[in-house]
Amino acid sequence: MHAFKNEQVTRTLLTPEIVQMLTALHEHRGRQEFFIEAEPDVLSALLDLAKVQSTKASNKIEGIFTSDERLEALVRDKSAPRNRSEEEIAGYREVLATIHESYPYIPVRPSSILQLHRDLYSFSSSDLGGRFKDSDNIIAEQKADGMRHVRFQPTPAYQTPEAVEKLCQSWAEMQATKETDPLLLVPIFVLDFLCIHPFNDGNGRISRLLTLLLLYQCGYIVGKYISLEMLIEKTKETYYETLQASSTQWHDNSNDYTPFVKYYLGILLKAYKEFEDRVAHLHHRMSKANRVKAVFNQTLGKVSKAYIAEHCPDISLTTIERTLKELLDEGYISKVGAGRATAYVKR
């Protein structure tokens, strides 16, 4: 069984590149409270948007879909799920809300992980929720010729409860000593969790929910306002590549966590940069029209109305459309495409 001796692992991770990323993230955390106190109304809009994006993206990675209209209704708890996919989306919404509201009071131990998994399936008739796997599973990919290729063989079912217990013990011990940067421990925990693959289903979604829980408990709460799941979904090829690279020889305790750690730190840095960028404009009291205009100044290539709405969630669609018309009339932007493909470019 994997040893979970993270105090030895973390020493090898302190490369110049990773140290630079950690330093930048410490600086972002130092500014975090300033930005959070700056614009409470806008943060509320960012929070609502991130809930929708996180629920959509984390389920999309696993091939679970519904329409945008149904997704928003489910996340805002205005509609009951109509099928299996929507049941799983509603379950994710519930666990995400639990973590957002109660993260300081959720201990990182096997019983908590089982309860989160139970709630993930709280709308489903399946009996999978809240139970560790009862048979061995594999992580496989399907090739272009239709053949399945085994990418990784997780921990056997009979060893899974013990492995999860040791994983949580290692986290608690490392947190207690305060000798290792928690930003290194979070991706290590997530990778180990995914290598154990403790459930018959839902491992990926639970791993991303645990990421938020651990980061929030360590004081990094940007995931509340910028969807980390969406950033992962947008880079899922790299996510899977680094996961595979860092899980090789995991059972022998000779795997290299570096690729996965660098990937996760990069996602967190991207989230903080987006968060500060969005709130900074508001702190300088820019008008809504100027904020829409600023999106074009900061973006290369085409910009859609949906893109603007995502980056300015507190600005109504009516205001965005009115500002786009004014910018078109001024000759500041040009319209390209038509119908659903309509977009705008800075001239």
C-alpha cells in the first residue's frame, strides 16, 4: 500500500518554479480580504455565477449534461431533477452548498468523505452514495479503434477503507506540524485520493469538492467567486496528462507529484488573477459601460455577450446590449458573425 509519507515528498517539490508560484499565491491571499470587503454586491453576483459554473463544469468533465436553463434552475433550487443526470447535478449543488456554508466545521476524515459522497447521490435512487467501492475498479480510456486501455489500477476494494484512513491521518499530521505549505499538501491529497479511487462512482466530482474544502480550510477561498472546476474543465486534457504523469509508480511510492502540483497551483493562480481583475475595476468605481469597454481592452480576439456577462456578472444583459450598440456606433468595436455565433472585436 502507498505509504502517504508526505513530509518526505514535499521537500522534493520546492523547485524554483514552484516556490515562485507559492510566493505569488501567498501574496494573493494577503490581498484577499481587501478585495472581499471592497464590493459586497458584486461578490454576491460572482458567488452566484461561480456556483452555476462549478456545478456545470464538474459534472461536464464526467459526461453529465443538461441544458443551461435547466442547470440554472437546478442550481438555484427552483426546480426538481427530471432524470438521472439532473439528479447528479442537484446532488453536486447540495454538497457544494454544504462546503461553502460549513467548511470550517467539516473534519477531514473518512466519515466526512462518506457523508459528502452520500449527499452527492441524495437525489438518486442508486444505493452507491456513502459507501466505499465493493469491487476493484480501473481507470481506463477508450482508444480511437474502440479498444479500452487501462491507465491506472487503483487501490483494491479490500484495502480502500484503510487507505482513506491513512490519507486523512497524513493530512491531519502535516497540518498539525505546520512545517509544510498547505498549498503543496492539497494537490498531494487530491492525487492520492484519485489514486485510491475509493468509490464505485463519483470519484472525480468528490475530488474537486474536497479540493475546495481543503483550500477553504487553509484560507484560500477564491474558489467561492471564480469556479476552479470551470478552469479545470477548460484544461481537462492537461489535467488528465498531469494526473497520469504523477500517478505513475504511485503504488511503489516512487511517483513524482510535481506535474500535478504545478497544474493545481497554476489553476489557483489563474483564479486569483481573474478574481482580482474583476473586482479591481469595481474598486476604482468604473461605470458599467466603461467596465464592458474594459473587457475589450483586456481580451485578444472575439468577445461574445456571454463572455462579457461572465466577466461582469452584476451587469444586466440589457446594459451590456446597450453598451455594445454604443461602442458599435462609436466605431470602437466591430460585429462579426451572426445568430448564435455573433461576437465583437476591438477595432
